[in-house]
Amino acid sequence: MKSTASTVVLETVADLKAWRSQVAGRPGSVLGFVPTMGALHAGHMSLVRLAAEQCDHVLVSIFVNPLQFGKGEDFDRYPRPFERDLEFCRKAGVHAVFHPAVDAIYPGQGQSTVVVPPRSLIEHLCGAFRPGHFEGVATVVTKLFGMATPEQAYFGEKDFQQLAVIRRMTADLNLPVSIKAAPTLREADGLAMSSRNVYLNQEERERAPVLYQTLCHVRDRALSGSVSLSEALEDGRVRLRQCAGVELQYLEACDPDSLAPLETTRASMVILVAAKFGQVRLIDNVIVR
Ligand code: AMP
């Protein structure tokens, strides 16, 4: 265990378990867990703040999980500014950062058991473009829950399909952890904060707010009743396809729990988008409650 000011850095599963039982294992003590892949930004820190408000101890994990990256994706070049991340965590009063090497999580011969979420949650949206991604997410999150045994775990609505998968997995597998969601933090121009935004060149960065603008436009038109949800979505797709340098992957409206695609406006729905700006894949969504 290494300690920087008040934040402990845990690098092995044994360190994590020891910290868990000594520091955060006191009766009545509530551990809040924020799993991340690092390259922390204000969006991550909003999850940390929420955890700090609601829990006695806050644990952040920083682990770029190879299992959730496909061939040709950005696993190798994913940003890993660990010292900067640690400073963020220290300033935010995080009690411990779990920063394991890949073989601490997947030792020896590699991963044997994989958690497979229900097909209906992962066969469309991001799952259609990133085969194996949600199996990788579900597996690592299950392992991290098993190692850290948090009472509460915090996830961003920014990755809405991921949140739906984790909520369902936690319920279906009776995992003893309460899943908490936090709203998407945005830049001043509406772009959802993401560790991948640093990859955008200036032109792509200037274009990127079109995702959120389109989501809001689709939502407002559908809710106004002036057009059907299908029409609003189709107009949104046309708008994005006409944008130079934007490669639309999907723009869909879904039920927030089942993620079943919707064609007519509902009081509760989520509108989700994914598009590539050059090599950079961005996702976003707006939730209607
Ligand atoms: P990541 O490091 O990208 O795996 O994200 C770690 C957690 O932070 C996930 O639960 C994300 O949904 C959440 N997160 C990422 N970006 C944002 C954002 N802009 N606002 C709120 N939460 C976010």
C-alpha cells in the first residue's frame, strides 16, 4: 500500500481486501465505489462527490479493462495520466484508489468465466458496434464488486446502456450492492465530458456539440407532438448524416429499463446517439422522465 497525503493507493487485490476490512469494514460504515478507467474529468468527480455525500468511505478504481475493448479499438492508446488522476482524487478526499495491473485482475491463463448480460440489452445500440464490450464491462464490474464489496456503487448516465446492463446484472445476480446513477456533466457548449474528448482535433471538437443539440431537438419535437417520435428520430439522423466529418452509428429512442426501441413518444424514455468524429467515437443521450 502506498499513501499520498490522505489517499491510499492499492495495487493488488490483497491490498484492496486488507484496506476494505481494516478501514472501511467497521460496523455501520458504508463504502461507496466509483469504478473508472482513469483520465478523470469533472464528470467522474461528480460521481465521487455524490459518493462522498452518501457514504463514509469512497473508493475509486482506475483500471483500463482490456476485456471491454475490441480488436482495433483504443486500448493501447487510451489515456493513462495516473499522477494527475491521483491528484484529483486526493483533492476530492477520496479515501483509496485501486490501481491494479492487468494481471492482478486477470491472472495466469486469463479470464475464464465471463458474465453475459441479457441479449435484449446488448444486441443493439453500442453493443451492435462493439461486440463483446458489455460482456467485458459486466465481467470486470462483477469482479470489482467481489473484491471491494461496496455497499453502494456509482455510475454515470452518460454511459446509459452500461448503466442499464449493470442495474440488470446486479438485480439478476442478487449482488449485494446498491447502484446509484448520476447525471451527465457537460462542457459549456453541451458536449458530454468524456476521457476521449482529448483525442478530438480542433475541427472535430467544434463539431461535436451537434450530438447534444440533435438529441435535444429530437426530444423537444417528439414531446411537442408536432411530429411522431419516428419522424423526429429520422430527421435527427438526416441532420447528423449531413454533417461533414460525422459518421452516425445510431440515433434511437428506448425504454430506459428494458432498452426496447420505441417508435412512439412515452413519458419515460431515453434518446441515445453514437457517432464517430474521425477516429473518435462519442456517445451521448438525453433522458425524458
Ligand atoms: P469511464 O472512466 O469512461 O469508464 O467512466 C467511469 C464512470 O464515469 C462511468 O460510470 C461513466 O458513466 C461516468 N462518466 C463518464 N463521463 C461522465 C460525464 N460526462 N458525466 C457523468 N458521469 C460520467
